[in-house]
Amino acid sequence: MLETSIAAVPLKNPVITASGTFGFGHEFQPYFNLSRLGGISSKGLTLNERYGNEGERIYETKSGLINSIGLQNPGVDFFIHHELPFMKGLGTAVIANLGGGSMEEYLGGIEKLNATDVDIIELNISCPNVKHGGMAFGIQTETAYQVVKEVRRVCRKPLMVKLSPNAENIVQMAVRCEEAGADAISLVNTFKAMAIDIKTKKPVFKNVFAGLSGPAIKPIALRMVYEVAAAVSVDVVGMGGISCWQDAVEFILAGAKAVQVGTANFIRPNICLEIIDGIEAYMINEGIRSLEQIRGVAHTA
């Protein structure tokens, strides 16, 4: 009933944990059986180990969260040798989220991941916390096209490209990424935002701007997924403020084949299980036998 697929990779259900909000899965094992998940998108990886941003990294807002992590991660080699075996043992699809500060860094990471048994590579061209790299690649359409085209040339895994809502034209960018060879599109990453400390009278974050996620962005993210799903023929994975099963169903009705749940994991560690069970109960109550019966139905309303 809940089965779906992304770029021909089968998923037992449409619920995936979003990169950067679930680590590699270790911390969430005490809360629920991780094999129930449709998939896990790894913490954002770069070719080499990265410390991340200095200063404040997390700041709560009303109905949201601003983060400035800066892609802190142990590097691709460490992931392959120490984290991937654990993730593959969880019995769910493994998605390797890969970022980079240069084309050489992207391609080096891709070549290493090609030799592994990850199911999908999610190319992060949209992280707003890195001054050089993700932000620059993920804002201009033609730059994104060139990055995806170069990566596609060497990538031997299903390639999903993660888009930034801060793009100059996210629909056009999605279309161009498909033309460059993307097998799937995931959206959206965080929105460019900021906070100011009224006591110090200065920006909270050392880099001034950071990424807003959480329920506050959901209506805008939903609109973007709706628009992109209507414009591309590849699979679309929707995310952005999903915090309950009803939110997830909305994204599927908008055209998403699967969803990613991020900030909500910090609020309730077993939220993904609640969302999976909620979608299943909804389908039973509505007499829906397959997710394909409702995917994109909102476009025909």
C-alpha cells in the first residue's frame, strides 16, 4: 500500500529523513525501529572532513529553526568505512547527501561513492551556510546546470539534485537539472534568513545569514513542489516544514513521490513513524490502495 520508488529505487514507504536532521541514524535507534523508514538521507558530506561554521549554529524562532552548521561532517572516506555499513544494516534505502565547495570536490566525492552500495546520491547544490560552494552553485540556473551535467558524466548511481528555495527561478532550475541528467529532484532546502540579538545589537550568526526550516516554511515549500512537479518528468521528493502526516499527504497530492522530514525530528524523535502510520490510516479510511492514486491529484482540481 505505501510502497513507492525514487529514480527506480524501491522504498517501502514515502517517508525519508532529511539530511542534516538525522545524523547517520545512531541517535534515533532508541526511539523506534529505523527499518520502518522509507529511507535515510545522510548528514551532508563533503570530500574531506569539515569542521563547519564558527559561532552560534542553532537559533529557535516562532514556528521554525535557523541553522548555521556549515556542513560539519567527517568526510566521504570516514562515511564509507564507518557509517555506511551501519546504515546499510538498517533495512532501509540509504541516500548519500553530497556537498562541495568546488567542482573538483564534488567529482572526487562522486567517484568514491560510485564504488559503494549507497542507493541514491543526493547532490546538495543548495546549502545556504557555506560562503563558497553550495550557495553559489544553487542560485543561478545555468551554474546549477553545468554542475549537474559534470556530475552526471561521472556518477554511476541514481542522482537526485536538492534545490534551494533561494534560486533565481526554482522551476526553471529544476527543468535544467533534469536536462543535465538528474534522475530526481528534491526540494526545498532552507530559506535564507537571519536573527539579531537585541542585547548585543548584532546578528546572531557569525556569517550573518543562515537557513530557516520548520513549520513556518511549509506553505511556500508546498507551492514550490507543486510548481516543480508540474514542470518536470523525473521523480520529485518534497520537503519543508513537514511535521505531521497531513503535511506529508499534501506534498504527495502536490506531486511528490516521497517526502523528507527534517526539523520535526528534533521535536519528536519518532515523528517519522507517526507520519508513516498516519498516511497508512488515511489511505485505509479513504479507500486508497496505492499512493499513485493520489499523487499529483491536486493538479487536476
